[in-house]
Amino acid sequence: MASTATATATATATATASRAAGFAARGATRTKSTGATTAGSAPMTTTTTKRRAEMGLSAAATAGGEASASLARSIANALRVYHDLSKFKLSAFVVSTAAAGYVLGSGERVDWEGLGWTSLGTMLCSASANTFNQVFEVKNDSVMARTMRRPLPAKRCSVAHAATFGVLAGLAGVGVLTVKANNETAALGAFNIALYALCYTPLKQMHWLNTWAGAVVGAIPPVMGWCAARGAIEPAAGVLAAALYYWQMPHFMALAYMARDDYVRRVLSHTGPHTTASAW
């Protein structure tokens, strides 16, 4: 009996150990499964976060690119407006006559730095005069095919904006000529702005002699160049002024003939059909 009891106890202990081992194995399996699931979800979470971050960066980059492009367009438009207000090609020609006067007045040795400053000051003065001309002639420019695409008739800038640019350009031009050339040259630049804006421009509405007054404006820049180089207004500079003055007559008359229909419309817009002949 003792041996039977011992055998029974042994069998019971073995069965208990087997069941414990089975429970332990199943627990280990569940633990491994759970660990695998957690480990698998970590890369998924990381990938999702990374994609969201990339999308955010992409949206920010797109917004930044659009802002930069918009700023570049605004700057380009503003530069185009100032280019047209200054009548850049005409101003460049004016500068070339002033530069010619400077070189001829310099003699054997040209001060290239002085020439550069004189050219800059002349350019700014010319830009100012041309801008004021357009400020005062918005109505006239709006009825002429040749001028209706200028900044003010085309509403590309306001009158106040244009006037501010004209004032700043004039002050800068006269200032540069005062500091880098001499007072006489600066005075000629200021006089030319006033002559073009306050005499020639309004005279265009009143009398055909405006062309002769406007030609004086064109004759002064070579004298400015000569004066900047020599430090004084000398009789020899008058030769350059006379050449420019009389050259402008056929130029203006040819321009008036080519744009004769425009000038007739311009006069009619102010006076009516009974004064058509005064367009000339």
C-alpha cells in the first residue's frame, strides 16, 4: 500500500508540473505575441508622424514660395512704374548729352568718378521733371493713344505716389549735384526741373511757342556737364546748348506731325470742335 501511495503521489506531482509548464508556455507565447504587435506598431506610428511632418514642411515651403514670388512681382511692377514715370529712354539720352558736355569740358584728363556722379544727378533731375510732367497731364495723356498706357492714365499708380517719386528724385538729383559737382550745376538742374514742369508743361495748353520753351530744357544738360567739369558756366558751353536747342526743332515737329490726330483729340477734349486748328 505504501508503494501504491507513493506512485499515486508521484503521478499527481508529475501532472501538476506538466500543467504548470503548459501554463508557463502559453503565457510566454502571449507575451511574445504582444511584444511583436507593439514592436510592429512603433514603425507604423513613426512613419505616420514623418509623413505628417513632411506634409507640413511641404505646405510651409509652398506658402513661402508663393510669398516670395508675390514680393518679386510687386518689386518688378514698382520698378516698371518708376521706369515709365522717369521716361527712362529719354532721361538716358539727356544724361548722354550731359556726359558729352562733361567730357568736352574736361580737356585732356577726364575725372570718371565725377562724370559718374554728374550723370547720376542729371538722371534723377530728368526723372523728376518727366514725372511732374505726367502728374500735370493725366487728363491729356488719357485721350492720346501714344500716352494712355503711361502709369497714371493706366491706373498703375496714384497721383500722390507719382508726385512723391518726383519730389524725392528731384531732391536726390539736386543733392548729388551739389555735393559731388558744384552749386552752379545743381542750380541748373533745379532750374531745368522747374522750367519743364511749371513752364513748358502748362504752356502746351496755351500756345504753340511751348516747343521753343521745351527746347531750352533740352539744351541745358550739356551745359550742366560742362559746368560740372570746369566749375563754372563758360561761353564755350553755349555752343553745345545751341546745337541741342536747334536740333530739337525738327525732332519735335516730326513727332507732332506723326501724332497729329492724337493732338487734335487732345485739344478737342479741352476746347471743343471750334478750335481744332489750334492743335498745331
